[in-house]
Amino acid sequence: MFTVQLEFTHHHLQNPLSFILRAAQIYSDKIALIHTDVTNPVVYTFGIWAQRIQNLAYALIKAGIRPGDRVAVIAPNSAIITPINTRLKPQEVTYILEHSGSRLILVDYEYAHLAQSSKIPVIISNDTGRAGDPYESFLTNGRRLSEEKGWAGLDAEPDENAAAVLCYTSGTTGRPKGVITTLRGSYLAAIANAFEAQMNRDSTYLWILPMFHAAGWTFPWANVFAFATQVTLRTVDYAYIWNHLLHSAVTHYCGAPTVQIGIYSHPLARRLPKPVTAIIAGAAPTPHLISELEKKGIKPVHVYGLTETYGPFTRNYEQASLAAMSLEDRARSMARQGHAFATAEEVRVVYVREENEDRPLKDVPRDGKTLGEIVTRGNIVMKEYFRDPEATKKAFRGGSFRSGDLAVMHPDGSVAIMDRSKDIIISGGENASSLAIEQELASHPHVLEVSVVAREHPKWGERPMAFVILHPQHASNWRGRHHEFECDLKQHAKLRLPGFACPEWVEVVPELPKTSTGKILKTELRKVAAKL
Amino acid sequence: MFTVQLEFTHHHLQNPLSFILRAAQIYSDKIALIHTDVTNPVVYTFGIWAQRIQNLAYALIKAGIRPGDRVAVIAPNSAIITPINTRLKPQEVTYILEHSGSRLILVDYEYAHLAQSSKIPVIISNDTGRAGDPYESFLTNGRRLSEEKGWAGLDAEPDENAAAVLCYTSGTTGRPKGVITTLRGSYLAAIANAFEAQMNRDSTYLWILPMFHAAGWTFPWANVFAFATQVTLRTVDYAYIWNHLLHSAVTHYCGAPTVQIGIYSHPLARRLPKPVTAIIAGAAPTPHLISELEKKGIKPVHVYGLTETYGPFTRNYEQASLAAMSLEDRARSMARQGHAFATAEEVRVVYVREENEDRPLKDVPRDGKTLGEIVTRGNIVMKEYFRDPEATKKAFRGGSFRSGDLAVMHPDGSVAIMDRSKDIIISGGENASSLAIEQELASHPHVLEVSVVAREHPKWGERPMAFVILHPQHASNWRGRHHEFECDLKQHAKLRLPGFACPEWVEVVPELPKTSTGKILKTELRKVAAKL
């Protein structure tokens, strides 16, 4: 265990709460939060926001919340403590509330039904920010103590390695796991994100990424550290998004590629007057995506990470040679997950080990070919899975966090993901990367989105099956001729992929099943494939 | 004491060495160091630089250097470990070498005489970077081990609170004190400087600030964290500086106001094609300085700090209202030392206490008037004075570091230094701030530089005396009429200052005595004043 005694002047806790205190000192009157696309719009300055945070702290104390207690928040993109995915089913939310042992639930009116069956005290917010709103009344409970005692009356957590946030993974397989992150890690990850995004007090961040997704990649804090303005949205509505991109001086946003497609293909989409940075994770940006975003004046930055790594843990760092490359080559280069992020200590690709193997981790060669598992260590790796020592032990076996993502290490030390270990297709004894296949199929100009999964095959064991959404501009050309398109795409694949990796089946579909965070649910596709 | 056991995957040391390892991974072929204004110019990429650092580590091990040992470096702006001021006299250097207990001296050929009388082993560098140079031979000693064992053969310091750098204060009064900073503090301060300066891989930093001054404010590391290129200079030569400003794509530099004067008043000075950021500390920038720098396309940023705070600890954060202000008002606003820097935890102004007083620290009111002492706490405050527990105890009495700088706290929470405690002039029982007087006298259009000290006065106890350097453009107008100029300046002062703060004496001088780091030596001026 860590024993940290605060007897030295030079050793201070690394706690992201310090960011808002500093912002409220330096830019008290600067706009911190814009929340306008609602019946009762609100705008908060750093000074007022800090005061509301102080009121909330006292209100929680008055409600009996003590250090270490969990407070659940079920809300759209407008609040954060122990965030719960609003897109889950009631029974899933109930599981998380029970597993987390939450002592209090702060819930938005739109999601009140998710907390209905809970025995835990519930505070509803009507998202008005006005007197009469139950959440505002709750804050008022804290205001008297707040006025009386101020910040001095609140004890800071004395251990920087204490839990900061409990965030549940989206759980594409099995029960969601509770990821415990620390104050120290949150502090460093937030500073790293602010630095990597080159944010400052002139920046405006648009909340498209859900805050319940890895605590919004620490951006709720990163923005405050940079004194940036945050624009919140209740829903991912592309008309609202374009309104803000065009009129709210937005400079940054984060989102998965599927969200980017929604952005660039919206009727309101046009070239932006000032450059905007889009931080993309979840899947590699395709050439088409890169080119479409660039046409709008949006610069894509490709990062990779997990809930267990506070969001971004690697970044595709732009090399000087990139400018001279063709779009195809640029996309190929940008598809790599890249190198360790700022404050991320170490990213390795090691030989995959059996479940209970205890041999030391061994790096794969830097040949861009040998498949291994990405493992990571450092201050921005989670502390543990909440109330799950078995899963924690398994994840940290060997002294590094095992991501479960299969990748190669290129000669320049950059990492490129080939697949989630469970998404690899074993075709005739060969490992076929579903991601690599998708990357090549996506280069067909008529493909908007594609997902590849394994399907049983009598001769080869497994063979790749591709599910494809056609590009709206070209869909009408292939109407009633899907079979011809399938032949065309297979031909396209044959020119680019080894035989065992070519899709045996191609299915044109109107949409793909996705998790609440925009990731394609391959488990669902595998079920569909199995039934065909 | 801190007990930190490294048993968790999520807890990693904060050590600025990690920056160069990461830079060498991500931008191995990018230029890290440019050192060209010498007979044997050298340019190093991040990859080669990292290799040289590894060689040096093994060479030091081979030379018998063990953890905790001090290695002294006496060199111009082209190296750093335990940096020693090259502008000191031999006996001062001898004192530092003895007090630090250095086990080895790395010395530049130009300063070899400073290490001549030492009994400690000396390695001379001829600054050639070529075979035959004794320093290169020393590195070669490490190369074989380096090739054999690589980074894996080097043990990282297991405690992030261990000493990183031992840097001696310039010591305007008494013996210089050895400031011990930590790895953790260096890591955070370097990231903070990179963020505050908004540096990135397109930045080029020009080394005007001496690296022996508070370890170059952690910029040797900050630049690497940002993947910026560093241009080193052996001496502060304004022709070389302008050559780099115009032709080396310089984006950032640091320096005291006196250095800035040298820059903007040089014959080569002209408007720069791209904006450059000048980070200024040591004294507040005057209206004249701000206007002259802005004419050259140089944006001044005012920071404040001490060797004991790793350099910058506060910054004058630009408010939106600044753009609409007159130059005079802007300068008045920019003269404040401002608010806590990124990662700096706390800056307070507290009532000045007697030497041995143990009452708790009490903040002065935020009225912009009440004089108190600046005290600080946080991760970027030094660990201790080396081998001087008495001085450490004194400096940390009350639980915060006592800066010795007298300041007021403005209603917006920003700090404004009035004076070093020893530079206050007690005139007729009133406290007159020599800095405030200088600020007003510097607004006279014919004043280039001014320094004000106390001089004994039979009636008032003390009265201010001003030493003035005339602006070169106007000096000829006043030739042979210094007495008339003195009357003119006194008149200028009377319109702006209370009677007790008006200079009783004005002396026009060709230059001012300065420390090696460009600070005006008021002790010398006081001696001159006493003798007049």
C-alpha cells in the first residue's frame, strides 16, 4: 500500500478538483458551460460553476454521503460523478446501482424510469437550473453550509491514489465491469489531453462524446485545466451539432468514426471558417472519413484507449512526411494506433499468453507482422475493477494491464491493432484480422460502413463474413442488384487481401447493431451470421 | 517520509527522463538540438541525443558515480545536470563544488580555470562533438556497456520525490544556497511550462536564459515533452540571437527584461514574420518594453518565480478586457505577477511575521494595498536547501515556502510584488516600494532602465535614490545637462507618486551592476549611494 504523509511543503496531492478552483480564481467571469438547446437554457461562468460545485459538496455531506461512498449519476451530457450509461436497459442499470453500492442517485427527468425500482434515495433534475427544480432544491440544502464554511470547510481527500470515478464498461460480453480510476491518474490524464489537443482559454469544446464513456476521456477536467468553454448537448443531434460548429466558435470535439460519418454527411454540413480538431477513437479513420472531414475543415486526430486507461493511451503522431503522401497512404499511416500518449508510461505488444500463464511478458519483434497483445503500465492505467479482485488479478497478470487487443509493433515503435482477441477469424489455420479486412473493404468507394466477423465454414473452420452499409450517393445504383455489388466487393478484396482473408459472404444491410458508445456489436453480427 | 512501493501497475514514477525516451520513440529523426554558432557545429536528433544520454549514464556509472552523488557541470548553455553559474568567481565556484560534495566535474574548455584548483576528477569538453574531444572519449567509455545493456541495464530511481537537480541560487546576499528539486516536481513543472507556453512539435526554443538559472526553468525538459527543437548559444550575443530569430524559425524564448532591451534595441532588430513568445521574469515589463517587443512581433508573457519554485510559479493571465486597453493600462495590468501557474497549487500573500514567530499564516485582505509576503506550497516548490536544515526550516516555517517577496493581493486574486523585503525604502515611516517607483520612472520616455534604492537621509531616515540609464535615442539631448534631466524626472515623479516615494536624488549612469542572471545588484547600488 501507499503511505503518503503530508508533512512536506513540496508534496501536494494531484487532484483535478484543483483545476476548477484555479479557473474560478483566474477567469471567474469567463463562460465555462453553455447549455442552451433546452427549454430553460443556462450558461455558467467558472465562478458560478465553482460555487455550485461547493454547494453540491455540502448538499452531499448533508445527505449523509461520506468519503468512499458512491453517488450514481444518470443524465445526458450535462453532469458527471459516477456516470451511468443512459442507453442501458433498466435491469442493467439496476445491476450497476447494486454492484456499485451507490448511496444516492442523481437522475435526469428523462431517465427517471431507470431509477424507479431502486431503493436508494433519488434526486431528480428537470434540467432547468431554476428554483423549483428538485436538483436545485438539493443544491440549496448545501448553500447555507457553503456560505458559512466555504472551501476551507471541505476536507480534500488525503491520498492521491484514492478512487476518483467509478465508470462501468459498456460490456459487449458479459456483465459490465466497474473501473476505478484515481485522483492522480485523472489529474495527469486531464493535463495530457489538454496538452495533446493544444487547448487553451480560446478553445470551445463540444460535448458529442458521452460523458459516461470512460468519464468523457477526462475532458470534463481537461477543459477546465485549459480554461476552455464547454458546450453540452442532451442528445447527439446533428442539426444542433452543426449549429454549434457554425455559430459557437467550437474548436474541439471527440467521437467515434460512426459519429463522424453522421457529422460530415448531414445536410447542414459545410466548410467551417476556422479549423476544428476531431479526436477520434474506437476504430481507425478510413481514407473516405479523413477526406470528408478535411473537406469540412475538420482535422482528425486518431487516438486509442479503453475505459481502463482513462480514454486515450496512444496517439497517432503526425510525421513530417505525412504532408507529401497521397490520401490513401495518409489514411494507411493514420490507421495505426501509434505511440504512448503524453503521461502514458509504456505501451508494449507482447506474445499472447494462456489464461493462467505466469511467464514474464515478452515483446514481439518490431516487424509489423507478429501478432501480440497490447499491454500497458503507468499513471493513467486504472487502479482496479470495483469489487472484483479476480478480474483485477487477471487483467494485471504479468505486471501490466492486458488490453485484450491484438496488435503488431512496427519498426518505428508504433502500435497497430489487428483485432480484439475474440474478433480474430481463424480461417484455414491462419489468423485473419477482421479490422484489416474492414480497412481494405472500406476503401471501396461505394462502402459507407463495414463490419467483418467469423462465420463457421465446413472446410476452413471459419471464414470472414462482411456486413456492409452502402454509401447513400451510390445505394440507388445497386438497388435490386446487391448480388452484383457483392461480387464487385469480393473482386476488390481479392486484389488487396490474401485468400484466407477474403470475405466468403457479403451482406448489404441498412444499419449495423451498435453499443451505446457507438461501437459495432460483433456479438450480434456473429449471431446473425450463424443463423443464415 | 514517503513510503512508496511500486506494487501497482497504475502507479508510475513521474520522472522527466521519460520525456526523452518517448521523444526518441515517436520522433527519432526530428531535430532536437541545434548548436551551430561554434567552430564545430553539431545538430542532434532525438534518437541520437537519447543514445548520448544513455552513453553518459553508463560512463558515469563506470566513473564510480552512484545514486545520490552530485555531478557538477560548468558550461555555457549546452549541457545540464548540476549546473553551476559560469559567471561566478573561482572562489565562489570552489565553495559550491565543496558544499555540493560533487564527485565529478564536467567542464567546458572556456571555464576550465574555474575547476583548476579542485581535487575532484574533471572531464573537459572542447565543445566539438567529435572524436578526440575529452568529453567524447568519456562518453565512449559508456558506449560499450550501453550497446550491451541498453536502457534495461539502467535502474530508474525508485522514488519520485528523490533529488533531481541541485541548483545554487545566485546569492545577491551571503553564500549561495543549494536548492534541491525532485523528479516529481521537475516532471510537473516541465509539463506546466510546455502547456503554458503552448509549445508543440512545430516549436523552436532559443536558449537565451542561462540553463544554470533555476535549471533553465525546467525548459530543457519542457521542450522535449513538447517535441520542440532547442537552439543553444554559448553566449548571449544579440547578433546570433537575431540571426536565429530571423532564420531558425524560433517561436519561444525566456529572459529577464534587461535581455529583452538588448534584443529590441539591436541594429539587426526588425519585425518578425511569425509571432514569437517571450517569457519574461525577474522584473515586470515596462510599457516601453511591451510596446517595443510588440513592434517586433514578440508577444511578452509575464511570469514570476524563484529557483526554489523551479522557475515560474505565477503568471499574469491575459484577461479579455486587455485588448481594449491603452498601452499604459495594459502595462499596468501586465505588471502584476498574477495567479498560480499550471500545477502550482497555492499562492498566498500573508502578514509578514517575525523571524521565529510560529503563529499560523494569515492572509492579507484582497485590497491591493496591504503589504504581505508571498508564500507558496505545492508540487513545484523545492524539497530543501542542500545540507542546510536551518535554512530549510526557516524557509518552510508555517508550512509554506516564504519567498521573501513583498506583495499585495488584488480583489481578483492576483498578486503584485511591491519589493523584495530588503529593498523596501522606509521613508518618513512610510513603506515605499522601490519597484513601484521604478515602474513610474520607467514611464518617462527618455529612460531606458532605472533602479531605485534607499539612501540615508538625516530627516526622513531613508529616501529613494534613482540610478538611470538614458535611452540611446535621447542621451545626446541631455549631454552636459544631466542636472536638467534630473529635475525633469523628479517633476515626472511628483505627478505620479506620493511625496515620500519621490526620488530625492537622481544619478544618470552608463550602466547598472547586474548578477550573472541579469538581475540588478541593488546591494552594489546601495554601497554607491552610501559613498556619495
